[in-house]
Amino acid sequence: MVLTGAVALGEGFPRTTTPSSQVLAPPSPSPVSTARPTPSNAPPALAPEPTATPLILGADANAPIQKLFASGTAAPADRGLWDIASPASPLVLVNKHHPLVPTTFEPADLTTPNVMTGGGEAVLLRTEAATAVERMFEAASSDGVQITIMSGYRSYDTQATVYNGYIAQNGQDISDTTSARPGFSEHQTGFALDIGDTSVRSSCEFTICMAETPAGRWVAAHGAEYGFVIRYRLGQESVTGYSAEPWHLRFLGIAVAQDMNRRGIFSYETYLGLPSAPGYE
């Protein structure tokens, strides 16, 4: 911290001498000043505390994520990814107020994780997320829980097909609470996945009952240990703009996911100190 010295206070005024022949009467007494001069050995005044430069670009300067990264315990290691607008970063924020830029973004490092799938579609994830998924599913299996991936990365065009299908079935107002518009979907980042459970009936897939399945309970309890959060939690609809999806996991990295868990913060918007995004702007 750089300190700046203060300008000395309490300096005396120049003295003048009046010839005795011009003195007619004693001057009227002046009000007595109660101000004390600053001692010559007074310490210099402190400069205002400088405003800290936000480490995570796009997040509020006082957001919890800034405190985490300031502590030096957070990932990713690449400083260029400390930006919530960067689609290449696991920290990227994607919601109804923050589309991907460009909206047709395609990750460069998609890979197929070596885990069970259950949705009948090829599953791709970013390499970092795929590695974390493999570790997480292995740990769950050791606990007797068999998790599957129902869906992973979706391209802009695939998301358009999914979204338009919802509109045809339910209308736009309802669809905007259950499906993201193309360019506004976390699935397009390659850092999001939908999970299933081999032990439950198929009618429970992509429904709220997933929260009470062995897989749903396990990821709620342990997902943060592998860098995942349940992105659309029950009770956060007015913040995220989506109905609760206990099957939708988002990779944010272990440090961020665990810090959100410790703080009891259930939406990424809140963790970033940003406004809620209940509807498209």
C-alpha cells in the first residue's frame, strides 16, 4: 500500500509590529480558538484504501467468487480464463441475460467420457469436465450408486431443435422455463450434463423425482467434491429462470463448487454477485 504524506497543518501566520505611537487602545479580545495545532511529529495521513481490482472479470467486485480467487486457492490455473464471459472458461456464465459469445460457439476439446450413458445419444464433454465425470461416477459406483449421462454437449443447431420441439408441444412461455434458447444453453459450453439412474424407472428421467433417486441424492451430497453443482435447484426459479432440474449438473471446478457449498449459495448468479435472470431481456 502506498501512503501519501499530508500537508502540514497549524502553521503560524507572519507577525507584524505596530509602532507604539499608533496604539490608541487595547484591542478588543478575540474569541479564543479551541483548535489544537497539529504536533510537528504527527504521523502522515493515510491515503484512502485503494479499490481492489476484480480478479474475475464480469463478476461483482465484492462477490464471493472474488474472495475465493483472492485467497489463491481457486482454479483454473490459466489466468486468461478468469472471465465469466469467456465461453472457453469453466467459469462462464450462461443464462437468459448472458448468451454465449459467439452464440454459435463450439468447444475445441470435446471428448467422450468413459462412463455409462442412458439417453441413446453420443455424449461429449470438455476434457476437464469429462475427466471429473469419470472420477465422480467411479466414486458413486463404489458407494453402490450407478449414475448415467443422459445428455452432454449440444451444438447451437441441436439446441434449436430441442427448444423448438418444446415450443411445439408446450408453447413458448412454458418452454422458456424448461429449455434454453439456442445460444443461451449451458449444454453448448460442454461443461453441463444431464444425469440418470439405472435403478429407477424411465418415467423419472428429466423430472423432479430425480432428486430423490440414489443418483440424485448422491450428486447433491458429493458433486462439489468433483467440481459439479446442481445448476437449477428447487426454490431458485426466480433467480435462474428455470424450473428445478435436479438432473442438470454444471462443472465449475472443485474450488468454486465447494466454496458455493460451504457458503450455502445455490445459484451461480448469486455467487457472482449478479442480478437474477428470470426472463430474456
